[in-house]
Amino acid sequence: MKSENILLYESKKADKVIKHCKKCNNCWEKLLFQINGAGGRMESKHRKYVLTHQDFPSYGKTKETCPTCLGLTSYTQSVKGFIVKEIIKS
Ligand SMILES: [Zn+2]
């Protein structure tokens, strides 16, 4: 069964979760996806991703260096239509 990945996207709390990185001057947030395993086997594995918002108003956002600038992320990939980078270290 090809289950949809469950998106635990906390959009309702966007103002709180979106942060502003002063190094790259982008706003960013962490996304948590539940990845269901292939072949009908359910692995409830959660993976963390970084979504970068370019041209996003940084006013009032928490200033925090993004995982990308900290070198914690892997390559850019598309997950559920979001262009994100996976956080591989924490
Ligand atoms: Zn950054």
C-alpha cells in the first residue's frame, strides 16, 4: 500500500516556527515528516527537514542560524512538493 506520507506541518504556528537566519538572510522552519516504508511495511520513521522561505518577511521572527548554515543538512530534495533539505545531524 502506498500510504501518503503524513505531513506534520505546523502551519498554524507559522509565526512561531519560522525563524530568520542572519547568515544567509533567509527565513526557515523545520518540517517533520512521517515516512512510511515501502512494500506495505509501516516504519513510523520521522525525518526532519528544513524548508527555506526566500523573500519572506523577517520582521519579528526569531533570529536563529539555520541548519543549512550550520552544516547539518544533506542535499536539496523535494518531499511532498516542498523543496527541503534533510537534517542529517542534530
Ligand atoms: Zn542560514
